[in-house]
Amino acid sequence: MAVYTEIGEDDLEALLELYDAGKLLSFKGIAEGSENSNYLLHTSRAPYILTLYERRVDPVDLPFFLGLMEHLAERGVSCPLPVRRRDGAVVSEIAGRPAALITFLEGMWIRRPTPQHCRKVGEALAGLHLAAEGFALTRANALTLNGWRDLWDKARPRADEVEPGLEAEVEADLEMLVRQWPHDLPRGVIHADLFPDNVFFLGGKVSGIIDFYFACNDLLAYDVATCLNAWCFEKDGSYNLTKGSALLEGYQSVRRLQAEEIAALPLLARGSALRFMLTRLYDWLTIPDGALVTKRDPMEYVRRLRFHRQISSPSEYGTGIQ
Amino acid sequence: MAVYTEIGEDDLEALLELYDAGKLLSFKGIAEGSENSNYLLHTSRAPYILTLYERRVDPVDLPFFLGLMEHLAERGVSCPLPVRRRDGAVVSEIAGRPAALITFLEGMWIRRPTPQHCRKVGEALAGLHLAAEGFALTRANALTLNGWRDLWDKARPRADEVEPGLEAEVEADLEMLVRQWPHDLPRGVIHADLFPDNVFFLGGKVSGIIDFYFACNDLLAYDVATCLNAWCFEKDGSYNLTKGSALLEGYQSVRRLQAEEIAALPLLARGSALRFMLTRLYDWLTIPDGALVTKRDPMEYVRRLRFHRQISSPSEYGTGIQ
């Protein structure tokens, strides 16, 4: 939650001359987004977001991320549209960082989602999966099985500092997931990080899906599992079946899950919980206290892992209610 | 540079119902302002700033600050206008903080001011001094002689940690300033913190003066001295006479300084440098590393103090050039 790279008005005015986006009126660094620096610009044309890509985004991936946003926006998904420069490019540079100018979407992310919000997110996720079909570029998921193992190798020696016994618990989970992970479910482009702060609502409708910087090709149902983790647990760690059911029903009203996808949900949800637990754990152990990045408690996702481990049927997520 | 208090869309929508300011479309925490939390709101009506007052602002002072902004805006000063609620009030509460909704001003603050910017700031400062005449409320300057002594008493025992010998040097300065401080110069409402990040420019003109949360009644020429400190020194600590001359000329083109005010400039500039040195020193010694607040180096203002101490005539600031 910070602006990592400061920019000056001279550099920004020079940058804007590359675009047909009006004359700069103001810009403010915004305190959102945990990975990149974002500025909200007002120009004589419209509001825009200028994103400066920081350390965790590989510039090689930008054509995929920005091309995907363009592909989706053209197909009616409410996501930011990268603005092309007069020379046709979408990636610029400012203050030594790769940067992109994107359209600004009105709307608010929901701090306390209701089942109705979960239903809308399910619909939007399925809409995104369908709209992404035909997108020409591909990107492997850097945060699936192999990526988990890499992160875990780095965090493992100190895992028990967070909770005694955590090392053995996570190692057993990871071994099981590697053995049993499904590989033959429907694949496509997934968002891979569709948390509440990445979905804007306005008047009860989804007005924007943002932050495509983890998007990749992977199992579509894995994206559904991530949304269950991100939207359907309460602050106390309990799973809200009403929300889960609404999310799944919303999703299936647009794209019906296959029987094999539903059967795999407990495993996928467990893998997804492990993925977010591992990045949090790694940050928890490596980022110094007081850094600009907000560190999030890995234990929140250890508890999700434990929940998914004891699931005996996908119907416990709410699939059976429909 | 941070958002200290998080707000939710429910609370904000409820707050906006107290105003006739349109329907909420979006809000973003902005990474500016070192004292308060600021959100940039878009509504169906216009952009606004919502300021949440944090620890350093005494709610008792809000009628002065907000009333002053209203007084100045009505007299043509480009400053934010506090929006009155339907019930006439200007102060609300959100997330346990006093808060005010104010109009949004387009414009950018200048990272590298030129002499021409300094001239415009001088004009704007004098315009502010004249426009403030007749404002009914008063507020004593909490950061003049007595306030300096209070801060110094707290910081003094550890001053030599910053630079050996600093304690004796500052103590001598403070004693001299208490003895010689002028009390019979023209008084009025001063901004008291008119640094570059509090002045917006658009198309070479001043489009906004913001952040009136140090405003008070004091010597008008003291405000000029603060601007010399804030705008006319280079990053290497040298005084730029061309900028100083331009600032003073701009000021005097709107309000002519009396001979006594000009004669007092070296002393006032020294006092102003001491004031900013002391708040920086206090923060430097008391705020833990890694806190959200950006700590600024007190030595930058120790060097200004040393510069002003060796001034033999006000003409060295550029007053003689006109």
C-alpha cells in the first residue's frame, strides 16, 4: 500500500506527449496495490491510472498482461483498457520504470462482501474466462506446483518460527498436492488474484476488474477455488456456505462447471490456500518490519488449508445447493 | 506520505448523504500530506478531497482552518473550499476521526521550482495576506518562540546525537532569537507552511494553495521568510539569489514590505529555519524507523540557520535588486 517510485510533473508531461490523452491537470500517488506504484491522473480528456511496474513484475510479461486487458475490454469485460501511444506502443518508461497508462474505472472495492457480491463476482469470473478465449498470447503460472516448491524451499527452514509444527504440516500438504494435482481439467486464461480489492462495484454491479499482473494460463476451476478462498471466509476463519454457494451459482449461471472440476474443488482450494500462504510466509520472513509493503499474516491461510484438508465432499463448498 | 486511517465504502456513502455533493463513484487514498489522511473522491457531481484529521491537528482549531479557507476562497484565492453539509456544518466524523469534505483543485506541485515559480508564489502569498484581512477568527502561532522552547527542551538532551556541538549552537540561537525577536511589525493571518508541495501550478500560474493546518495570526514578514527558506535554497544548501529576488519582487508587486519588515528579514528567516529544524529534529529523535511518516533530515535546516546567521544585510536575500 504505497507509492514506491516518485515522479515529477516534467517527466509526466513529457510522457503524456507520447499519447493522445489530453493535457495533464493533476496527478496523485494512490495508496493502493501492493506490488506496483499507481498514480491517478486527471487530464483535460479523462481520469487515467499510470502504473509503474516494480520489482515483482517481469517486463517480459507486460505484453501478456496489457494485451489481455485489451482483449477482455474489447469483449465487454469491465477492466481497464491500456491506452496506446501515438506510435502504437503500450509500454513506456518513467523514472527508470516500465509504465503503462490505463483507463480509470469508477467503483469501490467492497470491504465486507455479502452473498450478493459473491454471486456477482462468480458471474464476472466466468465472464472473464469465456471472454479470454481466443487470446493469442500465453503465460505459464509462475505460482503453481514448481513455484510453490521454490518458495517453500526458501521459507521452510524458518517456518516453525511462525508456528511450531508448521514445517511438517506444510511439507506433507505440498507432497500430497504434487502427487494428486489434476492436469486434465479445462484450461484457459485465469486472473489468479481475484481478491475483493481487485473488483470494483457500483450500484450493486461489478464496474471493474483490475490488477491482471498474476494472470496466466491454468485450470479455470483453480481460479474459482481462489475466489472461494478470497471471498467466502469470514474474519474469524469460518467458511460462509451461503457466500460459497452464491459464488458458485453465479459462476455456473455463465459457465457450467464439469463434474470433474467440481470433484477437484477441495484439492484446488487447498492448493490455492497453500499458494497464498507461501507468498505471505515468504514475505513475513524476508521483508523487514516497517517497510512500505504491508505484510499479511500467513496463518490466515494456514487456517484455510486446514479447513480444506477436512472437506469430504465438494458439496461442503455449496455446490450441492444449486 | 500515507493514509493513516482506512475508511470503508459504507461509512463514506453514509457520510456523503449529509452533503449535497452527488453520488459516490470512487475513492482512493492519496499518498500526500504528512499530517493527515486524504482521499480523492469522484462523485456524480465533481472530484473532492476528504481529509481525516490525525493526531497533530487539534479539533478545536478546525473552525479557524476551515473558516479561513472559506473566507479566502470567497475573496478569490485559489484554495480548497470546504463543502457545507445540508445542516450547515463543515466538520463531520468518519472512522473515529474529525473529517472535512473540500473541493478538489487541479494542478501539480513543482518538484524543481524556477525563479518564475518563486515570483508567482510571492504574488500568491501577498494576495493571501491581503485577502485574509477581515477574517473574524484568530489563532495564536503554536510554533513561535514559546513553542520552539518547548520542542527544544524535549529534543535538546539528544541533539548532539545528530551532530556533535549542535546543542550549544541551537541553544545560543534560540536565546538570541528570544531577545531580539520583533513584535511590532505588521500582523495578520499567515499560512506558515507554504512549501512547494502546498502550491499547485497549472499552465505557469498558481492554481491552488492548500494545507492551511498551520495557519495562524503572526507577523506577515515571517511568512515571507518561511517562503525564502522553502523555495529559494538549492538541494546542495546554497541560497539562490535569483529565486529570492523573484519571490520578494513578486510579493512586493502585490503588497509592499515596510522598511522595518525588510530590516527584520535575516532574523525572521533565522527563526523560521529554527522552527522547521526543531520539528524535524523532534520527529527525527522520536518517530521509530519504518513508521508511515517520512522523517526529514533536520541538518538541512541547521545549514539554513548557519546561512542566515552570517547574513549582514537583507539585500543578500535579493531585496536590493528591485
